[in-house]
Amino acid sequence: MKQVAPLRYDVIFKKAFSVPEIFTAFVRDFVGIEIEIDIVEKDKVYDPPIGSVATKFDLYAEDKKNRVIVNIEHEGYLSDYDRAIYSHAALLTQKTDNRNLDHPEWKIFTLVVFTSADKHQTDISITELTPKNLKGEPLEESHYKVIYICPKYLKDDTPEEYREWMEAIEDTLDEQVDESHYTCPEIQRIFKLIEKDKVTPQERAKMFDEYSMEAVKQEKIQKIKEEARKEGKEEARKEARKETENARKEAENARKETEAIRKTIEETARNLLSIETFTEEQIAQVTGLTLEKVKALKV
């Protein structure tokens, strides 16, 4: 058994999947295409930003030869579907605004890896923007897809090409893996990269920060509330109120951020409407807006 750092941590996930050979192998098995890249950018940001929010892409790579963009998003503690849709729409807008009509369109793929639980308890789900005829047959006019991957809910009928990756990701979460169970060379390389002994002090500090922000915060609030109920101490009640107020403020900040993202998504939809390249139905699918909302934005 090999002792490893869990891929739940963003810093560890990016350390592993930012290696071009690992990135391309992952894309090959989940998207079904071969891409040619030299570098994977971490926390990519376009300058100037797309829309009113400076979208950050976790792991971003461009295959300029074959005109393919792949963005891998990592969700370590929450299953946030909306963030991936917004990121994908932002990429679509950026490449549409800068398209060269003398060349074929870019193929854009976003892969979202949940290393936590998912409320839908689904192994693989897909959002795809592809025109289809009335029989449901794709017309191969566009290649834009978001794939959501949740290893925790691996099923017996999960496609074989996905299975070993999903098992490996989930296997790291208890901090030890049985290498002999895996045959994919890129997965073996991941295990070597994330060995506990190879985690740097800087990486450990980031892991601690992530854990503190996402896990300890919620545990502390619940613990203080429980102490207040059991002991009836006024000081504990004050602390609970303080932490609850902090949580309320954080929720309000999250609401404001969500509202900003909503406005940006609507702005993206307006931009797509203005260039008259996509139908209202396609824009609704890629942005996550209802068809009625897209139609209202057109007025």
C-alpha cells in the first residue's frame, strides 16, 4: 500500500492533473479525443476578463493545432454545477468573440471532478450543446460539452474507460492506495506525484488552509451550538451567535457573488444572441437559463 495525499485537496489535484501527459490521458478517456499540448495552465484568467466577472479556470489547456480547448474544474467540498456552466459559457463567449471565419470553430470541453458527495448521487452526467434533428440525431455542427464526474457514485454500469480513473481518485481519499489494482501508467504516475513523502511544506500549508476553511469552520459552528445547548453557558451562546452571524454574512456574500454570476451569465446570453450564431434553445442549454429567460433578454 502506498501512502498518498488525498486528491480532495485542490493543491494536490492540480499538482497531479497539471502534468500534460496525465491531463491528455484523462481527456482521452473521458472525452474520446487525442489532444496535443505542451502546458496546462493553473488558475487561468483571461485579460481582459470575459464579462463583468474575472473567471478563473482551474486547469486549462489549448490544442492550437486541432483547435480544442479543455478546462478541468475541481470541486473538492461542494457539488457546484452552476460554476462549471458559467465557466463553459465564458470560454464559449471568448472564442466566439475572437473567431476567425476562415478556420473551423474551436471544440470546447469542460470536465468537472467532484471529490465530495453529490446531491444527485450520479456517477457521470453531461450537458451538451449540439443541434439535433427531430429524431434526436446530432448534426455535428458544434462541439461543446460539460462532463460532470463523481467517483463516489461509481456504478456497475459506469463505462469501462472511466472506471479506473474514478476508482483511483476515490481511492486516494483515505490516504492510501493499492498500486497493484491499477494498470493505467498515468494513474501510476499520479500516485508517485502525490506520495505523502513528496508533498512539500508549501503544499501542506495550502492543504491545511483548505481544510480549515471548508471543514473546520462548519464543525466549529456546530460544536459551539451543541455546547451552548448542553451546558447553557452564556459565553458559549455568545460565541455561537457570533459564529452564526459570521455564517450569515458569508451566506450574504455568497448570495451577492451568485447574483453577480447570474448577471454575467445573462450578459453572456445577450452577447450570444447579438452575434446570431446560435439558436435561443442552444443558448438556453449552454448558459443554464430557461428558454423563456433567453427570449426575454432578446427584447
